[in-house]
Amino acid sequence: MELIKEVSDDELSIPDSDSDSEYIAMKLIKELFDDKLPIQKLDLRDKYIGFDEIRLLAMALKINDTLVALNLEDNQIDNQCALSLAQILETNTTLTTLNLSRNQINDQCTNILACALKTNTTLTTLDLRENQIERQGALSLANALKNNNTLTTLDLRENQIDSQGIVSFAETLKTNASLKKLGLSSNQIDNQCALSFAETLKTNTTLITLVLMVNQIDGPSVLSLADALKTNSTLTKLGLSCNRIDHQGALSLAEALKTNYSLTTFDLSYNKIDDQCALFLAEALKTNTTLTRLHLEYNQIHDQGALSFAEALKTNTTLTRLHFEYNQIHDQGALSLAEALKTNTTLTALDLRFNPIGYHGTGAFVEALKTNHCLTILDLGNNKINNFNIISQINKKLDINYINKKRLRQLQILCIEKLKLLNKIHEALTLYPAVYDSCMMKYQHTVIL
């Protein structure tokens, strides 16, 4: 058996099936001392790596000038390893991605890493998910971000950071101009934290992804976040799954979507979204022109809520993915959605798993797909459907849509590249809509036998 599994010319990882992972990890780390091997990505997940291996790794990265991504997820990295990890961040000038998730990193270790981040000028992504970081570690990281201007992604999901620690990040982001993605799900975020982030979003112009899922956000804090979305023009992804958002919160967020022109992905799954909330959000989709993905799974949406979204889909021209799994949509709701698909030309994925949809609702989708050429994913798993012939018809049409869509994209690329080869870049940009329309005509009349 090979000791090293070659993933690509510049990426190395250890086969999962090998029994002596720790020994192999040491051999692989030693390969970094060989300047004849231009390793750029090193995957050492779940290999029982501890102090000895981290110390050797730090020594290797003092002289290695090719490694850009290091994955140390799910090992035995603790306080004893902190100084060696800090040494890597202080001396190495090529590493841009470091994954330390699922280890034993607590506040003491985080404090040392934070000090190293103050002077590091290359790391852009740091993953610290599922560790033991609490308030003091969070305060140290937030303080480091006041000096660090290269880190763009920080993932702190599933730690034990309290309200004070979370608020420190909100305050730092008022002046930090580099961080673009921040994950804080499954910590101890309360309404005060949400209010702080709402204030930050009113002035921050760099953050594009904010994940606050699995927390305790409700009431006035949701109103404040919605108010911030009305003026924020950079945030593209917002995760509020598993909070306590109800009627008033949904209404305020829906009002924000009517004027927000940056948000593309919005996750409201696992909340208290019912048919009335669905109506608010659906009305917003009639005027919103940027949202492409909406998650509403695990809520309390029934047929009336599905009808509201069906009406919105008849005029909305931007939404491409809609998630309704684990709700209470029956045949009547499915009929409404299927009717909307006859005219909608942008939705590519609709997830309706685990809803009580039966024969009539499923049959309506078969009819809709006779004229819909855009939908490529329709998930009806775990419903009340026993007719495999109908499912087969749906899958066949979805496959045709997918192949035709792929052909369309290839044709568009060929047209644009041809114009570029002719050194007519300006013409390519100008003619793109015309080229697209031409391709669409060919695409809509393509029949695959």
C-alpha cells in the first residue's frame, strides 16, 4: 500500500484506510523538508497528531516555501502545541489556509494564536470550529483583527463563546476592513449580540457572509438586523437558522428584502415561519431582484404558504433555489407550485422532501415540466408518493433540462470566446444579451430523444 495518496500534483494526504496513521503523518511532514517536492496542500485530518508532530511541522515550515493550505482537523492539538502553531504563523510566509477544527484548542491556546495573527501577513482563512474557545479566546482574536489586515475568513462555529465575546467581534468589524466571512453559529448569541451586529452592518463595507445560526435571536434584535439590511450593500449571505423568528421578525425581514440589493442567500430554516410569515416573504420576492437562494426548511408552512410563494414565482426572475423540506405542504400546495413552474424561467432547484404530497400533487409537476425548461432539481423524497411511473417521468424531464442547460452554457461560452479570439472584447460584452437570447431560442426548441 502507498504511504501517500496523490490527490493532485501539488496536494498530499494520507489514505484513510491505513492503520498506522500517526507514523505516516510523521513521514509526510518530513517530506516538507525536501525542496524538490513542491507540495502546496497537505491534508492531515484525523491522524492522531499531537505535540511531536506539530513541533516537527513548525520546523519544516520554516524552510518550506510552497505550502499554502494545511488541514489539521480532528487531531490532538492542545495547549502544548500552541507555541509551535504560533511559530508557524510568525515565520511562514506562504500559508494562506489553516484548518484547526475539532481539536482541543481552548482560550490559552487561542490567546497565543491571536498574538501571532497580529503580525502574520499571509493567512487568509482560519478554521477553529468545534473547539473549546470561550470568552477570553474570542476577545483575543477580536483584538488581533484590529491589527491584522489579511484574514478574510474566520470560522468559530460550535464553541462556547458568550455574549461579551461575540460583541467584541461586532465592535472590531466597525473598523476591520479585511474580514469577509464570519461563522459564529452554535455559540451563546443572544439579542444583545444581534443588536451589536445590526449596528455594525450599518457601517461595515467588507463583510459578505455572516452566520448566526443555532442561537437565541428574536424580538427587537431581529427588527434591528432587518433595519440594517435596508442600508447594508455588501452582505450577500446571512444565516439565521435555528433561532426564534416569528411573525414580527419575518415581516421586518421581508420589508428589508424589498429594498436590499446585495443579499443572495438567506437561511431562515428551523424557525417559527408559518403561512402568515410565508406571505410576508413571498410578497418581498415579487420586488426583490438579488436573492437567489432561500432556505425555509423545518418550519410550519402549509398549503396557503406554498400558494403565496407560487404567486411570487410567477413574477420573480432571480430566485434559483427554494427549500421547503420538512414542512406541511399537501397536494393543494404542490398544485400551486407546479402551476407557477409553467411560467417561471429562473428556478432551477425546488426541495419538497418530507411533505405529505400525494399522487395529485406529483402529477401536477409532470404537467408543469412539459413546458418548464429551467428546473433541473425537484426533490420529492419521503412524501406520500407510491407511483414510481410518475417519479420516473419527472426524473427523465429533469435530466433533459439539465443536459439542455449544460449545452446552452457551452454554446454561450463558445460564442463569447469566439468574439474574444477575434479581439472584439467590446463587441462580446455588448452582444452578450443578444447571444443569450439566441441561445435560449435554440435551447427551448431542443428535444432529446
